Amino acid sequence: AQKITQTQPGMFVQEKEAVTLDCTYDTSDQSYGLFWYKQPSSGEMIFLIYQGSYDEQNATEGRYSLNFQKARKSANLVISASQLGDSAMYFCAMRGLLNAGNNRKLIWGLGTSLAVNP
Amino acid sequence: DGGITQSPKYLFRKEGQNVTLSCEQNLNHDAMYWYRQDPGQGLRLIYYSQIVNDFQKGDIAEGYSVSREKKESFPLTVTSAQKNPTAFYLCASSTRGYQETQYFGPGTRLLVL
């Protein structure tokens, strides 16, 4: 069965420092995608970054980068130069094979709460 | 501005009452989804639709119903059969391309009186 594990319920980081949020996944699929979303206290789920299983390079989007280690089945999110506005819940999610029974379901982790201290 | 809108932001339901949550998108996305989020839990899929007039049950469809009469709209009805409806409901939409990123609306918080 597919599963996403986020082992850090809460994290603290000092403003302007980098922080790594952990995500490990379990799947028997060869083709899959990994996503990170940010959920501030307002509730909206904001897409941050995507990594495909066949992508050879780690994905980057501005201050966000994804440390993808396929053999270890990990897809950690790295936020550089943390800002106060980065305080939020962060969710890792995985999508399996496209058109596998027409199921486009995302599998979600339980999230990590990040607090950025001034 | 392109995006996904959900209304209302807060919704109160009385016992035995059906309520409908609105979700509209102007991103020209084919696929739309409804999720439920409870405190301390990840998102759980209620229903999803890949094209107009077609939808499939997700993991927790019991007590919910949907329709997809227009590409832009995917309303969710929480019926009286849903015994524990208090939660945060998120609507999302996506393209059908390889990356198929889901983009979310601002959510509706449903409370039972």
C-alpha cells in the first residue's frame, strides 16, 4: 500500500536559517510524483514544489528545494533563508500511476508544523 | 485572476439538515476534487471528477453527494446521513497533464449546531 510518513510533528527554526522537513514514502509503483504543500493558519493549501520519480535533478522553486533520494524513498523539503511568513503546516503528498484505475488520488502525510522564530 | 473559490467560508448545520458547499474554478481544469481535513490528520478524499457529468467516490464518500453539471463547478452536499460532519472542507482542481498538480481553494469550515 502507498504511504507517506512525516516524522516531525513540529519544528522550530530561527529566521534567516535553513530548515529541512522530512518525508518518506512507500510505493511499489515505478512512476510516481511527490508534492509539497504549505497550509498557513488561514487554511488554504498552497502548492510549493513537485518532483517526478524519473526526474534526474532535484526540484527547486525559489527558496524551496526538494532533496530527492529515490533509493531511500525520501523527499525532504528544504527551505532556505526562513522568513516569518513560512510559519505554517507543511504536507508531503504522493500520486501513483496515472490512469491506474482512473484513480488520481493523492496520498497525504500528517504534516509538520513549522514555527519561524524572529 | 484565475483561481478556485469556495463558499461560504463558514457553514453551520443543524441536526438532520442537508447543506451544500460551493466550489467554482476558472482555471479551465478538467479534474476537481473534494477533501475533508480533521485536526491532526491529513487530507482524505471524498469525491473526485475527471470530466463533466462523471464522478467517482473517494475514501470517505458515505454521507456525501456531488454533481458535475458544468466544468467550472463541483458542489458538495453534506447529507443528514453524515453523522460527524464537523471538519474543514477543501476543494481542488487539476489539469490532466503528467505533473497534474492539484490547486486548492480557501476551504469551508462546517460546524454542527
